[in-house]
Amino acid sequence: MTDFKISPAMVKALRRLAHGQKGLDEETYRAHVRAVGCESTLDLSRPQHAALLQRLVALPDSPKVRGNARRA
């Protein structure tokens, strides 16, 4: 076993991807975490992190809300 410890920045990036870009609610996000064999994002191993990231990236992006668009 390695000494991999997921960083707060990695957790934040996963959650931003899941909730912000993919539009997942908390329960759906937790289901994806459990699907890779973990109960908490903080306990992810390196292979579990990679598997979760792969699962999330494969999901379609949530539709953009018109009033929430960023200006260039």
C-alpha cells in the first residue's frame, strides 16, 4: 500500500467537477464514491481516485443556466 493521501485541493476539484460541471446532487455523488469502494472522498486511494475521476468525466455536463453564464 502506498502513502497516498488525497489533498484538500483534490477533494475540492472532484466536488467542483461533480456538483458544478456535472450537476450531481450530494446523494448521487456519494453513490459514485461508494461505487469505487469508498465511503468518503477523504479515504480514496490513488486507484479509487482515478476510478472516481474517470466515472465523473464520463458523465454528461449539466446544461448551462442562462443567468449563470460567466462573462469574458
